[in-house]
Amino acid sequence: MSKMTLEQSIEEIASLIVSSQRIVVFTGAGISTESGIPDFRGPDGLWTKFDPDDFTYQKFVGDREARKRIWAMQKHLGFSVDVKPNAAHRAVVDLEKLGKLDCVITQNVDGLHQKAGNSEDKVIQLHGSMQWVKCIECGVRHAFEEVQRWIDGGVEVPECAQCGGILKPDAVFFGEAMPVWETTEAQRRSSSCDLCIVIGSTLSVYPAGLMPQYAVSSGAKLVIINEGETELDRAAHVRVAAKAGDVMSLAVAKVKEKLGVS
């Protein structure tokens, strides 16, 4: 990977998109920071404010006070229904409209790809979704908006409306098994893509972070857009340390110019 200016990088990303047929976009917390959702490991990330131990499955299920803390912090986590997609999310939607996107594989649980306009069947959510809350006793799912209304009304630890069981955000907590279908499908799609674009991930959380490695091992080109270093920087064909919204918007605009579409 040679050193490029930002303008050269955007031109190269656009050229790679134009020449590709099956693009996998892999996203992490960094794509959503521009929507106001904090990342985890950055200087102002969630782990500087909250105890990661509270996010273990065992502690959440076994400790009512831990559940109370997590439900109390849900607004600070940025999972409000008012959170909007940003320019990077919209650029990924444009890739789908252009017929270039095979799928989005995301570590995020915010649902912003779908909210931006990506088709539900194009988004593989490796770590689940905060859009839903699930009862661990009877399996009934409640919309997050519904549970948020309960909390706003003074409920500190919401319980299942059907059976009174423990409600848990339908996201993968530490110590909890990864969803089997999503993990297997993400590996399959990564291994068959011709271009993988990583946006906003350090690629340090496994097994999710392995997906771009599967792509590279299968011969795909790799683009990484992330403000901090990542585990695969040396393998990247293009590496850009800049805001995802700016880079993706400019790259997709250049793609449309090359393809002659508006």
C-alpha cells in the first residue's frame, strides 16, 4: 500500500467500486459516531464512562442492580429513536441502489443502515440489534421504543409484559454466543466478495473482525476508512484516516460521475 493523498485515495476507492461486482461493506462503531453514538474504545468512548463488566451476559442476568444501571444509561448510549443516519450510511445505501452492494456486515446494534434505506436482507447484524428487547424466559420480543416509554415513565428495570421475565436488549453481550446464521453467512459473503470496504472499525473484536481477513484471503481488494489504526492496515489497498461521511460521500459521488448516473 503506497501513501496517497486524500484526493488520490477517493479516486482509487471510486475506481475500485466501479470495477467491482460484489462489494461487502464491513462497519463498526466509527461509522455511527457522526450520528452522535459514541464508540467503545476511543478517547471519549463508552468504556471510559461505563464498566464493561456490566455488559457481560452473566452479570446482566444475575444482578438486578447491573440491569438497573444499563437501563438507566440507555439514552447515554445513543440508542434513542431520534438518532439519525449520517452521510456514510447514506453512501452505503447509494452502493445498493447502484447494484454494487452484496451486503453490509455490521458490528453495530443501532439499526442505522436500515433506517438510512438499506434493504433488511442486505444487512447482517453480527452483534444483534438494540431495536428490539427480548425476554430471556419466554422469548417474546418488545420494540425498543415501547420499552423506552416504560423507562421514561419511571420503570427502572423493565420486565416482560407477557410473563414477567427478564428483558434484555437483543444485542450480543460479552460472554454470549454469536448468532450462528449471521456469523456463518457473513463468513460466506466475505469469502466471495471482490471488494471489502471497512468503515469505522479497529477490527480488534473477534470473530467479527475476521470477516475482512476472509475477504483478503480469498483475493478481494481491501479499503479501510477509519480514523485510528486497525489490525489490517498493512493489507489494505487503500487506507484512509478521515471522517467516514466525508470520504464515502466523495467516493460515491465520483462513482456516479464515472458511471454517468445522477
